[in-house]
Amino acid sequence: MSSFDNTHITALTDLINKAVQDIIAEYASAGRAVPSLDTLESGLFQVPEETPARLTKAIQIVEAACAQLSCTVAPPGSVMINKSLEHEEPACLLVVTEARIADLLLDKPEGLPASELASRSGLDTRKLTRILRLLATKHCFKEVKPGVFANNRLSMKLLSSDTVSSIVCLLTDESLRASAYLNETLTDPSERDGGIPFIRATGYPFFDYHKTRQGLKKGERFPRAMVGWGDVTGKGLLAKVYPWTSQPANTTICDVGGGNGHVTMNLMKAHPHIKVVVQDQPQVIEMAQKFWAKEYPGAMEKERVQFIPFDFFKDAAVQGCDFYYIRSILRDWPDTESELILKNVRQAMKQGSRVIIHDTVLRDAVRTPESSSNASVHHDVAPEPLLPNYGVARVRTYELDMTMMNLLNSQMRTLPEFIELGKRCGLRFEKLYEVGETDLVEFSPI
């Protein structure tokens, strides 16, 4: 690159300009303008499964290119200090979300003084003002007059009625608390915490903490937080991405550790020729039966769904299903435990069965020949000069990997790591399908 070659930044601006035009065009085709930050109604394209592919890609390009451009042109010292201060925003988000500030501002387009918000939430006026001003500066909430704040498009997701508010609390509470001890657990190891930052921070394993007096309320919001995460990351795309329509009538899917089975319920509603077996621990299965009886009684009446209790560490899955669907379980466990789960599934498989692991697959941040030439890997590679994994546009994936490490000593995995894990359990990799921010990794029995 010559001393006068600026293509490294003009290429980024070209990508941004093209992507913005694509965004405008997609909204125009739906008869709408692109919403501003001041737009409060939910509007179009709120969840990945309802968002056109061209719009999804354009948004990713804007997010990635704008961040890369900012990091390129800003002084490096300023960038690094800004990154070091980023923990302050989630700390403030936890305060306003638990205080239900967005709820207090609902239907108040002119806003409310911070003093009134503080009085109604029991917080200190001056401190709440400073917290809201930081968040408004980061485009969450709006300062309509000095010291007077209103909701905007982003803060509406903090309403207590929105499941996103629960995942925000989980990430800004338990996760943020654990991350503060990451360096300490790495540089000063202790057998008392097993190298898990969350245990160093609280004295308890993650799920045990939710049973304590101080953690009980946090544990109660955990299931709702998982729903919020799924809504944002595209769980509904499962029904659209994999070729379910080509499967014969009465194809049976075993939902391994499926909780209440809400994901496979949605899949069955989209593809009624499918049958489902929900497997989880006995107390979870009891809740699942009540959930299906309320939300999809027809499936129970027609015996399209079964509920079979089991422990995926000790018991083999139900025998002879066509598919074994494992959603977001393996990320919760290190390799040793993940192998136990997969081996217990492998025992139950017949010839022709498939395992579908629905989880996030980490991409490398460097281009490789395999990233665009492997026919078994159906995922999008970002255009140059962006990072091939879309950089900041998909940074949640990598931050979630840190969350798993800090809370549970578990991990997200790259595709080679999934393939090797499967191989150790008698499973052969078939294909990878991109599903919003997650992926389907398909295996067959060896």
C-alpha cells in the first residue's frame, strides 16, 4: 500500500453506502421508511425470521464497517480507553432496567424529569441523572431537555413486558460480575473455584447460586432471559433453514434436554407432518406437559408429541428417532460432559438417524481458503475489507463465549472443534447451516 493509498477506508465507506441503499429499499418495498431512533412503535423486522436476507446482510455490513472505520481513523489510545470504559454502560443498564425506568416513561413522549423518575424508583436523583445521560449519549433513552428523559427505540426493549429486558439483566448482573474476576482466576488459580470466575465472585456455582436467598430472584428470571436471547438471535429460523419439508410423514424428532419443548413446538406447527419426543429431567417434563396442554393441545390429543424423562448424563436418549435435536446445551458444558451427552445420544441412533446441534459456531477472524470453498459449510463470509466473520456485527457470539467461560467454565466451539467432538462420539459431520446468529451442525452415525 502506497503512502497515498486510502482504499482501506474508502472501501469501507463504499460498503456502508451500498448497504444503506439496500436497507432503504427493503423498507420501501414494505411501504415504510427506515425508523429513526425516536420511533417508539415496534414496527417491521423485529425478529430475524421475519427479516429479509438482503436486509439482514446490509445491517451486518453497516455495523461491521462503521465499527472498523471508527477504529481505523480514531487515535489508537482513544479507542483503547473507550473500550476499557465499556463496562460502565452495562452497569448503568442494570440500574435502569431493574428500576423499570422504561416502564415509567411509557406513553410519556415529552419525557419526565430525572427527579421524578428517581422519586418513583427510589434512586438518588443526581446519580440517576448521570446514569441516564450516559445511556442517552450511547443512544439508549433520549434527553429531551436538560435533566428530562424519554424513551426511544432502544430503551423500549427494556420494558418489563419485553423478554429482552430479562436477558439484559442476566448479562449486566451475573455475567458482568463474573467477568470482573476473569483475570484473577487466570493469574491466581485456586482449587476453591476451579478456575471459574463466577464462583470466585459469589462463592457458588452458577445454578446453585440461583437457589440461594440472594440469587433466587435472578434464577426466576433466567428462563425468561433464555426466551429473550432466542427471540433476538433467530430461534424461529429452525423451521425455515433445514429441509424439513422433504422429510417423510411421521418423521420423529427427539428434543434432547428440550426444556418445555417450545422450539420444537414451533417447528411442529410449521411442519405438522413431524412428530416430537421431548426429553429432559422429570420435573422439567412435568412443566413441558402443562405447557403443551395449554399452547398446543391438539398435538397431545393426536399423540404427535411424547414426554419421556431422562438424565442426559446417565441415560441413553429414546431409541430409534429420525433426528436428535440438541439446542444450546453443549455450550453449557466442557468437552468431558459434552461427550457424555453425545455418546448417550449416539447409543440411541439407528442407521440413517441424524443429530442436529443447534448452537453458535465460532468463525475465525482471518480469511482461509476453507471459509469459502467447503460445500458442506453453508455460511456467509463478509466482503473485504471487513473481517470474514463480520467483526463487530457478530461480536455477541464471541462475547457469549466469554460469558460461558466466566459463568460455567464451558465454551462455544469452532466448526473443527464440533467435528472433533462428534468424531470422538461416533458421529460424522455432514453439513453446517447458518440460522440467524446460530447454526445447525448436522451429524450422522459413523
